[in-house]
Amino acid sequence: MQSHKSLKVLVVGSGGREHTLVRTCRQSPLCREVIAAPGNGGIKEDAACFDVPSDDVPGIVRLASDEEVDLVVVGPEVPLSLGVADALRDKGILVYGPGKDAAKLEASKTFTKELLQKYGIPTAASEIFTRSDEALAYLDRRSDYPVVIKADGLAAGKGVLIAADRVEAEAAVSACLEQETFGESGRSILIEEYLTGEEASIHLMVSGASFVILPSSQDHKRIGENDTGPNTGGMGAYSPAELVDSAMLETIRDGIARPSVDAIAREGLDFRGTLYIGLMLTASGPRVLELNVRFGDPETQVILPRMETDPLELMLACAKGGPVPETLKTRPESAMCVVISAGGYPGNYRKGDTIDLPKPLPRDTFVFHAGTVREPNGTLKTAGGRVLGVTAIARTLADAARDAYAACDRIRFSGMYFRRDIGAKQLSRQS
Ligand code: AMP
Ligand code: GLY
């Protein structure tokens, strides 16, 4: 058993997810100190920040050794896919986050699709192509549209195209395989069956064959209200996703989560971290859309504040490769996070606008920072596409929405934008 207040934790990353992780670690009875790299304008208020980019693997290892940290928690996928967890483990440092081999589950959609197919885990039917003539010949043989075209590698959420017809599909194939719009990431593609339904995010904390399912959530990926416009990193989330009721959760646990964790172990992948399963809840059952090897952003901003079991205790158990308990204690309330972005996001957006934040905030309302910087004179400025995430927890989702939006309406910066309809589908089902 880890003793009281003994751990020094390094959180790697600079988004809203990492701000939530920093706050969560700080609140843990196991935690003595949290530091972050590189952090952001809000993280700086909660932890000492070091100016090391998250994808500078040697820099992160050096920082963790110099600062004698006991545990590193890696937020984003890029450092994981570059092998930061392996490099830290080589130095004997505990890490929450999978090694490079297992990070391929996110870094290569073809790798994951083959794994899911091999182990019979429900997912969209799909074919893999590296040559455009073969992809086009395949499109000639099919008549059903829309069809989904996915670049194999990491593309910051932009590598998935839903083609309404043959013309759009051909353009997407050509963009990936001929014009190499996604570079190395688009050298192979998946052409995939289009699934309909509502999406849900299921996060597991995994340690080898042992795992625990975290509270369910739903993200809102499109920039515009009513799910219109281009995809983003995520414009808001809520938890729990009530579509994931206890029967659905059992189906997901037995038919998807357990078989995925077993498949990963059987393939010899050392997984100690978060497995995020992106699901489409179709009329014929849940189907895997994607696997990610880290916490979702903004899902983390609604999942972690609802956990009563200490997330740091679980992360530490995973990092050590020990078993994790099968169930956890969760707060019964609902949580909602509304993301405030800079005008223009996910296209070109402005930076450097001054942010006016309300203080004090009500007890169960939290402002998590993403793209912010704190200037030496104390002024807070915008510095990224997604700027802030406002989370509220309350007895009902409607109350959480009321509180989150009340705080959003008190925040000011030039060009700020947020969706007014986070959780709207769920709320209309309830009323
Ligand atoms: P992914 O990165 O694979 O999760 O894809 C990003 C988003 O594209 C998902 O969150 C879905 O909204 C959408 N998407 C991906 N695959 C499919 C599919 N087979 N059918 C319908 N929508 C999809
Ligand atoms: N919110 C989607 C993601 O983190 O991938």
C-alpha cells in the first residue's frame, strides 16, 4: 500500500484533459506534489510547470529523473506513440500509459481493425487499401453510400471522411493515397461501412488482463450545433451517457471490453493505461469505431470529477502492473463539460486575446484550461483552438447544464465560441 501523501506525480500534456488530471492527482490522499510539462495557463496555478514539450521524449525522461518523480501520467497519444512510456520504464520510472507497441492501437487504424476482426469483436465491416487503383475498383463494386474513408495513422481527428457518394469517396481516396494529404498517416486507408446510431465513449483503466470500466460519457465532435460542420477534438461531453444503461454496459463489458483486453494481452502487448473505446450504439448492438490509448478530451473533464474511487490509486496500480478492482465508486450526480473555443476553430483561429474569468465559481463548477497562457504580468491569454472547458456537476443533467452554461456566460474573450446544445439529445429524451 502506498503511504499517505508520498507521491510526486508528473503529468505530461497541456490540454483540458491534463488540467483535470493535475487537479485530480492533487486531491488524492496519496499525492505529495504534482508537476506538469509543459502545462498551460491554468495548470500553472495548480502545479509547477516545466517548459518541455510533451513529444520531447528525452526531455520528459530527463525531467522525470531530475525531479525524482514517482509516477508519470501521460495525457496525449503522440508521446505514447513515440515511446515515452518505454523510455521512462527503461529508467525504472513508473508510468501510467502504454508503450509504443500498444500505442499502435491508436496510431494505426488498420492494425486495430485487423485485431478486432481476428478476435471477433463487433466493429464496422472494413477493407484495407494501400493502392488507389484497388481502392477505386472496390468502390466500383459497391453501391451503398455514405461510406467512411479513414487514413491509417494519427491525423489529429481529421483523418476520417464520410463520403456521401462515389465522387466524394474518390476524392478522399485520392487525397490519402495519391496527394498524400496526411503524409505517412494516409499511406494506407480503410474503407468502412457507415454506421448509424448514437456514439458513446467507454474508458477502461487497464493493467494487463485486469481492468475497470470508468463512468460512461458522450462527446460532441462537430463544431456546430445539431452536430453540423467539421469534426473537432470535441466540443463538450456529459456523463453518464444514459443510453449505456446496465444491460448495455453488460453487453459492452462481455462483448467488447473483456475481449479487447484479452486480445491485447494475447498479442503480447504490455498495456498499463487507459483504453478508450469509441462506440456506435447501432440498432443491432454496440460497434467499435476506434480504440484510443489515453483519456478522451473533453471526456476526462466529466469522468474524473464523478469518480469517488481515487483515480490516482488506480493509475498507480496499473503503472505497477498490479490488478485493479473490478468496480468503482461513482458519484450519482451528472456532469457536463462545455468547451469554449477560439473563433475560427477548427480552421485558422486567433491567439493572444485576453480572457476574463469569473471568480469565485460555485462549489461544483470547474474551469479547466486548454489553450491558455498566463503572461508574466498575470494576464491570461488565448493560445489554442480549444481554450477552456467548463464542467459542472449537479443532481440532474439539466441542472449540470444550467450551471455549466451560467459559468460560460460569465467568461469573456474576443471571438469566443461554444455550442449551446451539449447534452441536448439526452435532455430531450428525459423530458
Ligand atoms: P474515429 O477517429 O475512427 O473514431 O472517427 C471519428 C468520428 O468519425 C467518429 O467519432 C464518428 O463520428 C465518425 N465515424 C467513424 N467511423 C464511422 C463509421 N464506420 N460510421 C459512421 N461514422 C463513423
Ligand atoms: N474527445 C475525443 C478524443 O479525445 O479523442
